[in-house]
Amino acid sequence: MPHGDLPDGECPVVAIIDDDADLRRTVAELLANNGFRPLPLPDGASFLALGPRPGVDLALIDLRLRGENGLTLAIRIRETMGIPIVMLTGRGDEMDKIIGLETGADDYMMKPFNPRELIARLRAVLRRAGHPGVLTPDRSASAIRAFGRLRLDQTRRELLDQDSTEIALTNAEYRLLEYFLRHPGRIIPRTELLTELGNDLSHYMDRTIDVLILRLRRKIEAVPSKPVHLQTRRGQGYIFVIGVTT
């Protein structure tokens, strides 16, 4: 039984879809001890057998499910159920990670992962999805970084537009934007961005940064093909310009 500071009815239900029985058991125990209701499943078929309304708040999916493609399952869940998705990846899955970024997974964790970080990531994704059982920090105490007509709330890890509506970011997108905002007006090489993102992306190929930059521009730029904030300096890297309006 889960325990923590939430009633059972409010505990987020997380499907753990992984063919590794030991990992399922370990993650299920971790989640149960931190206010979640785990639902361990060995494969995608078991999840899909729950029906079109599976009663799950988030799907935690292994990219390398035995005999099937975790990305295919993730895309199907995204298109038919609208459930937030966090992917578990191995160190040798560079192309899958890139494809996963392009299909819009809410977040990624690389194996082996830090248990506290996994819990924090799951809570952040569920909070962004509006789950009532996840506590939201007080915005009045937030640290805000503004650029153009947008604001990054570093306490709540939210990107807000001029109407205070949240623009959803994945964890990697958030960390990339926050790093740019801490170093405005400076050309930042791609290698520095890879280093900063650390265990998220340190084993990815260079194209990953390009994918993240493209996704981030779609969310922060009025015309993504003509960026005014997140600009490219060919052969050098990227530079973030704050003092403009979009």
C-alpha cells in the first residue's frame, strides 16, 4: 500500500512498463513509499489491455521493451490517451532518445538513475499535467526570470506567457532555457550545453542539442524560423538575447 502525505484517492497512479522484473519491483516500491500508486506491467500489451481509459495518471516506459518498441507504445499512448509519459533509457540508445525527443515525451531518465531525482521528475510532470494530488509551490515566493513577454518561474519550474498561462516544457527543455537565462548575451558552445545537461544528455549525439533548440524555439519564439531570443552563431554555438519583445 502506498504511504505518504496524500490520501489513496489522490495518489497519482503510475504505470511502470518494463520487462525487467527486478527494476519493476524496485521502482514500484520506491513509488509506493513516496505517495504514488504503482502499477507494474511487463509489456505494452498488458498496458493496452487496460482499455482506452486505463485509470493511469502517468506512464513510465522503458525504451527497450523486449520484443517491441517503447517509442511506438509511447506514441500510441500519447495519441489515444493523452497521458504524460516519462521514458527510461539506456546509455546506448542515442538514436531512440533523439526520436523520442521529437515525438514529445514529457521527460527522460537514464539508467541507472538517482531515486530522488526520479521522484522529483515524476512529480514535476504530474504537476504540469494538473494532477490534484501533487502539491504546487506558492508562486508568491517564486524566483522569476523574464524575457520578452515570457517568464520562467524557477521555483515552480514553469514557463509562463503574458497571461500567466503555462507553456509546458520537458525537463531537458527547462534546464536548457534556465541555463541560457543564467548566461544571457554570451555565445555558448554546443559542448558546454551537453556538459551542463549532464546525465540527461551526456551520451547523446550532437544532434540532440539541435532537436532541443528546435523544440524550445517553437515554445518561446513568435516565429521559430526567425528567432529573436535563442539565436545561432554559426560555427560557435548559441546566444540568448533577453532585451527584445516577441
